[in-house]
Amino acid sequence: MRIALLSEKYPPDPGGLAISVQRLAQGLIAAGHTVRVFAPNDTPETRCVTSDGIDVLRLPLLRRADDTLAEWFNLLACQHAAQSFDLIHAYYVTQLAFAGAYAGRTLGVPTIVSARGNDLDRAVFDPAKSAQILYALQNAAAITANSRDLICKAQALAPNRSASLIPNGVDADRFRPAPRDEVLLQTLGLTGRAVIGFVGEARSKKGLASLLIAYRSIAQQRAAALLFVGGVRRDDKELLKVFQRQQPDLPLVVVPYTANETLPAYYNLIDVLALPSLRDGLPNALLEGMACERAIVGTAVGGIPDAIVDGENGCLVPPGDVEALACAITGLLDDAELRRCFGQRARETALRDFTLEQELEKNLALYRRLASIFGSTADTLP
């Protein structure tokens, strides 16, 4: 099967969206299918690159938004004329998904749009994007989302359409518990301290402010350090700088964006993984931390409650509740046995409900269903 896979981000772009679409592309290719990835460039140029054996067409970003979308539509049409795609699958329901859905309807190619988080949590409220999101949801051949929360939102926006739940998967062979790397711990200056960790690009919607204030409260009573792995979004760096100027004695370490291959070593330094999102999809960091048997404190938003059951395999607190966040983290720091218990149960959950095989098979099952409707070569899918 020939698949056009559209995404607003793709590695080396940082973020969970980029990692998720790369994971799907790799899985599809390993299953014997042909994949062409389309992702925006940061310049007015069109570039063809190969990343880990995957062909990526970097789409131009022009001065005017309408010119950009028209060019993306035309490039999709030209690529289809050359390769005859059986399916267009757009991750993240914004401008590129709109261009994909429009192109799919025009060319007679079934299109899937997949909601991932910020698209239906925030972008839909932007007047410049909302009409495009609505068109994509209402005109795609199928809708998927990675959390029950996003399924509800997608169906609220497209009430006559059904949506399929396809949660993220995690590579539990790569992300697994392991002894702490004492050299890495010492290099980061974290020796002798409990480590509160956050993995991913730290930013406002991920609860950065809540975490900093909670950490300040915790560090006044315990020898704890805060570790950010994945950097801080440019727009939120000033908040972190102000915090560090006001709290110069509190140990706080920021590690830039790190490749997946090296992430497990950082997870295994962490005593409590804090994911205090104000809104979210189903974070890759959540599943990776679960697979590494980390004790997790998350907020009851988005897809986090799909994976964490409060008091069974982790802790859930209300979004923006700094006191509850600090209390939950402190409770886990003070109870090594509870951390161990939550961590083991979290990995069991990941192995049962969030495997790479399940994620890929659910996508392939949807492709097969569309093949039976549209009569493409997808009906030969294994």
C-alpha cells in the first residue's frame, strides 16, 4: 500500500507529534508498505530528504497562509499523480490536514485525520484555523484520536461522524527499568538528591508554572532537584529564567532535546516523573515513564487518565492545583515502596494496553476497512 503521511512536525523537529508520526511511519514500512512523509519546512523552499530510510518531503512555508496551503495542496496532487497514493493519513487536525482532506476529496483518495491534542484543545479556537479543522473532520473518510477525551471533542465538532480510538504505543524493550547511571547522575550534579523529573518540551500547557512553584515548596523541606529533559519552549524560557533568578540555590537542570535512544538513561534517574499538564493528548513521555517503571504524578486531563488510575499505578491531581501536585510528589518521595509498587503496575499497564503492535494493528485495521469501501490495494494488507 502507498501511504501519504502528513504531519505538522517530523524529526529532527522536537515534540511528541514528531515522534509519534515517525513511529507510525517506521511501523508501516516494517510491515511492507510504502510511506511518503509530508511535513512543513521552516523556509519557502521545498526539500526532499531521507530520514532513517523514510522519504520526507519538506513543504514550503510561504509569506501568505493562503499561498502556503495552495502550494501544499498542489504538491500533494503532483505527488499523487507520480505515485498514486492509496491513502492520505494526516496527523494533527489543522492546516496540513485540511489540505490533505481537500486533496483527498478532489483526487478520490480516502483521507484519515488523527487528532493529537493541541489541535482540538487550542487551535480550534483560532478563527484562522477553525474552519479548516471543521472541514478536515467533516470531510475525511475516517477520524482517529489517541485519547477518549479527544474522541469526544472530535465528535462534538463533527457530530455525524464516528471516530476511532487509537492510543499511542511505547517501545517497552527500549524503555525499561535499569540501574541508575551514576556517572550521568554525577555529571548532571544530581548526586545525593531525590530527582523530580519532567520529560518533553517544557511549556505553559504542560504545566511548567505549576511544576516550578510545587518544586519550590518541596525543596524547602527535602533535598530534591528538578530535572527537565527535552528543553524549554522558546516562549516560556523567560519564566524559567525568572524562577532561577529568584531561587538561585535550588538545583534545577535542563537537558536539551534528546534522541529516543538516550532517553531511557534519563528516565531511570528520576524518582518521581511529574506531568502536570493543563491540557494534553496522550503524552509519549507518560507511556515511556510507565514502561521504565517510574512513579508518576499527572493531572486528570486529556489522555492521562486513560493510562493512570489514581492510587493504583500512579497519582492524579487536578490541573493547576499546585498544593495537590506538591503533596502528591512529596508523598511519593517519602515512600520508596509505594514508588516501586506504582512503577511496576505502570509498566504492567503499558505492556498490556499501549504496545507498538496494538497501535500499528489498529491503524492497519482502519486501512483495511477503508479499502473495503474505496476498493484500493489496501484490501491486500496483512
